[in-house]
Amino acid sequence: MRGLRPPIFAAACAGLLAAGPSFAGDPILGRWALDLKGCGLLGGSGATAPLTVSDKSIDGFGARCTIRKNYKIGDALHLEARCWTDGRMKDIPVSLVPRGAKLAVTWDRNPAGEMTRCP
């Protein structure tokens, strides 16, 4: 079995790096904000701070959460999140629905708006 020659290997690596971050094919994972100005902020309110979604956690709206359960209905991802918020632990239902380049978010049964992926 032959390995890739150094110039070919380097070109392949450069191509992978140029492709940008990968979200494992999941359109929901990543960092989102109601306003792109909020993408660089840490903390704050849902109106100003970003929402960060990973495969095991979701952070936003003043809460740091671990995803305990999840299920999909169509494109919608529904989560049961165990969150530290307002100085205590709380179970928060979250729904995330991709809508083109936006992500519609329902947080603790309240519509939070449509967010844009942070660059």
C-alpha cells in the first residue's frame, strides 16, 4: 500500500482547512445569535448573547445546559436540557428548527426568535 506523496498530502490538508468548520452535517450545531453583533459577546441576555449548540450541551439565555434527552420530528430538534440558570438547576425544554439560513428557537416554551449562524 502506497502513502500519499508529501505535495499531494499537503494539498489535501490545505483543501480540508479551507473548507471551514464542520458541524458533522448537522445544520443545528454551532453558534447562533438574534443579531450578528451578539456573536462576539459572552453572557448577557438572549437578545444580545449568542446561543451555542453542541451535541451534548446548549448555552444561551443566561443558562448553561447539559442535554439530557433529545428527539427529532421532521427537521425540528426537541431537547430536554438540565440548566444552571438564575442561581439554580432547572429543566428547560428547547426546540430548534432550521429555516433556511436561520434557526427558529423556542426556549422554556417561549418563542425566542429566529437566529443567524455566527461567522
